[in-house]
Amino acid sequence: MEPVIEVNRSPMECTSVSITAPIWQDILAQAMTGELLAAMNYTSLSEMCDDPAEIADALEHAQGERGHAAAFAAEGRKIGVDVTNNVDAKHWKRLREAFLRCIAERDFIACLIVQEIMLESFAVASYSRVGKVAPGTLGKTFARIAAEEEDHVDHAMSILRAERARDVQRFDEKVHRLHLDVMTTLAQMLAKECKDGHCEVCHHTCVKPALFDISLSAAELRGASLQQYLKTLDMLGIPGEVTLAWVTQLPV
Amino acid sequence: MNVDFALIGHQESWRAAADVIAVLRGPERTPLPDDEIKDILPWIPPRAVCHVDVGSIAGMQACGLYIDSFIPPDRLEAAYVHENIARVRKAAACAIKAGAKIVSLGGFSSILIEGNFDQLPERNDTVFTTGNTLTVAFIVQGIKKMCDLEGRDLSQSTLLIVGATGDVGSGCARCLAPLVKRILLGARNVERLHRLAAELQADGVQVELAAHLQRFLVAADVVICAASLPSPSLLLGRVAPDALICDAGYPKNLSPRAEMPGARVFFGGLGQITGGMKFAPDFNGVLNRHPFPDVVHGCLLEGIALALERRFEPFSQGRGAITPQRVEEMEIIAARHGIYLAPLYNADGPVANSLHCHAEWSTR
């Protein structure tokens, strides 16, 4: 599978992370794939919108996500690794398909819920954790992009809160339906071990067991992501006891 | 929804935490393995877990919420105190946001906050009680009941209180000191020990105090364990071979390694609500893990009793303010709504002969 964007190569900027470079390479590949998928989602959203302001907004977001992907690629070059991507990898493909179903239904609110609440919660939390342990500019880039993704969530929150106020039950049912679809896939991605084979993004074997070498763990990334998701659902106003049950029912 | 009360708690063991998660997952899903529970639980933010509806024998009803702070059972040590206070604060914020009129603080939630009420979030119309007064009431009632059952003369007893300077320990000391022959106060903070001893001695009580339990000169024959221990690790050392021991800790104080074959141990500070209690979803037997129905820790029952009484006030606050008069006042409120001392039990099951007081309803 060809990568969605081709990254310009520049001379390697090898740093002290050379021993752990293969781990960072896989982390960057996952992050880059996620950003490109988000860019594709925002582009699809722009094609569905009628309001010129909404179209411009979606395209701006898509451009921003492509910028994030390029930033991750650049960080890879600095440590001497080639960061590839695969938006057709099995989990990412399922996430894209879930989003496209919302597009097919011309359901703008569902698109926001999937992209801004579910996928961005995952991005904000995991990038933040990676940002804390990654050395030098790599850590700074992850932290900066985490902060920018958080702004996306804030942007969507006012729209979604207003939508929920119109019909609480209908809105919560919609979130639950999308949760079952999207969060089940994300939970499988975040499982401590990839039980159903290679994820098709990591270069060789699964990176998860090696995360301990950079003071991270798959359990930590999953925990932080689901915590961020719960907090985001709290901000929407969905009762905490309801969302707790949703999250505990996800596969592990 | 009208929320009369909120109960803030946490699980004292991984087994209990796993059972809570299993109920949330539902019977159709496989329970999570222990390692997954240990990985997931620390990340769960404090939040409501279920609704709790209670009834009073006087005909009142009260609706409430159980909010779990999700403090991991192995993180109750002092090293985690700031993290745990933050969790209790967030749980308190959930109660306030839900509009709870009164909030009871269970287990370590109360210990963390009893001296730090100013650390709770902006409260609006919500009041907080540690619930310690009713806990003291049930501990004292339990001691008296066990003495009656076993024909022991409390007035000739030497009472040891472990954790004597805590809110619960000092409350028990004030209530029981006039009723025993001698009282031994054990706690780590020597300054507070001296202060409590002086207060009791002023009333003519024979007091001995020690920061280390091995240093007491006499052996106690009645013991109350009310220390803030992160796990059951207490070894009592020298007590009478047939001592009566009330373990009122949450988590329990007594170490499973404490070999006292002749001692009579029971769990203290528990009450039973006889007007009915319903959880939604059904956490019955999971949040109240006792061999009898509708048994709850006194600290949580205090908030329920005050809600049924429509007396939304911070009845128990701070440390060291529990007096026999306040305990009696709380006992009267609780009894008015059918909240009584629970049938006594220990790790092996019900304590024989302790069921007769409320036998008609306690074994429903």
C-alpha cells in the first residue's frame, strides 16, 4: 500500500535516540496515519457541508492535520527513520469506514462526535503521554500537536452541547451507537496486546511490548485515552454512570 | 432528578473493585482478568456509579447516588495522599454538580478530608459530613452488645483503642472511657495522644498512652481497631487471650497473620437500614459486601439518616469533635428511620447469638 503522502527526504539528523529509534518509528507511523486519516475525514466533511464557513472550517482542519502528519515525518527524519503510513491498515480502515457512514447519512453531528470526541480524545491523550517521555524536539512536537488537537475538541464542544440540549435522549443514543462502532475498534487498537494479528502499521513486530523501553506502556496509553474520552463525554453532559458502563464494556 | 444524598466511597480490595467492574460490564460479558482490572481502574475518573433509593420506617423516602472515587486499593498509603485528595475533591465535585443536598464521605475519603474541609470544591447548597458520628455510635453499640452476649463486665475492662487520636478513635474514647476500668490509647501522634489523655483524665478516667502498642504495661481485654491503615496489617501484640476485638477499619486493620485463637473478633461500625434500600443498576451485595442485607458502613448511613430526617447539615466535620451527646443525637435520628446496629459478623461469618435483636428483618 502506497503512503498517502510522500515525505521529502533530507539528510538524517541522528540523535541519542538511535537505540530506541525503531520504537519511535512505529509510534510516529501510528501518529502519522491517524493524522492523515483525520485529514481525509475533514476533507470528506467539507464535501458534505453547504455553508461556506463550515466548508472553509473543515478544509482548514484538514490542512492542519496534514501539517501534523508532516511534522511527525520531519521528527522521524531527525532521528534517522523513515516514517511511513497506512490509512488502509485494518483498524484505521474500520475507523475511516465508520466516519464515511456518517458522511453517507449526511449526519454532521455524528461526524463531529466521531472525529472530535472519539478520535481526538485518543490523539490528545496518547500524544500527551508520548510528549512527556519523548526526547528533545520529538517530545515537544507531540506535546504541541496534543494541545492543538485539544483545541479541536473545544471547538466542537459548543456545537455538540447545543445539539444535546435540543433532544438529550436522541443525542445520547446517537453517541452510544457511534461509541459501539468506533470505540470498539479504538479499544482493540489500544489493547495491551494485538490479539488479532499484525496491525499493518508497525514496521516489524508489534511495538507495544517495546514501549517499556521508552518508559511507556500500552496499558498507560489505553488508560489515558479512555480517561480523556470519559472526561470529554462529561463535558458534553452525558451522565457519568452511563459513560462509565459504556467504557467498561469495551473489549480489552 | 432530585438527589437528596450522595455517598462517596472506594473499594477496599481488588476483588471488590473487580466485582464493581463486572456489574458495569453486565452478565453477558466475561469478567475482566485481574491484571486488566489493575490496569484500568486507576484511570477511571471519580464518578457516579449507581442510584440508591432508601426508605424509612417513618415513611420517608430519599434518593441518592453512590459516587466512587476509584482510589486503587493498593494506593491508600501516605505516598498517594495528594493524588487521593484530588480524587475525593473530584468525587465531591460530582456530588455538587448532581445537586446532592448532603454528602457522606466513606472510608479513606473521610480520613483524607476530615482535617481538610477547606479543600473541598465550591459547595453551593451541598453540605458534607464525614459520617464519623454514626460510625462511633455503631462501634460503641457493638462493643456493648458483644459484652452483653458474652456476659462480660465492661466496667471491669481494660479498653485499648488503636488509632485513638483519629476522629473515630477519639469519639469512641470519649463514649467508652466512663464505662470501663482503664483505657489504653494507641496512636502515632504523641502530642495528640497527650491532649486526648489529658481530656479524659480530667474526667477521672485511668489512662495509659503509647505510640507503640508493645509498650503498654497491661494487656487489654477489649480492643477497638480504628487506625487509618492502607491494608490489613495490624498485629496487636499483647492483649488478653480471650480479648474482644472490634475491627472498625476500612480497609480492615487486623492482619490475617494476627494469630489470636482465643480472641473474639467482630467487624464494627456497621449499620442496617430496615426501611429498604435499592440500587440501580443492581449493585446489591457488591457495594455492600456483608453477609446480611442492607448493611452499610455507619459513615455512609449518617448521610442517609440525615437525608431521611430532612436535616441537611454538616453533622460531623473536622477531627476530635465527636462527643457522647452528639453520638446519642445521631443514634436517635438513625433509629427514627429504622437504621440500627447491623448483626455482628467477622471473616468467618455471623457472630453466634448476635442476630436476635433484629432477627425478624435482618435475615430477610
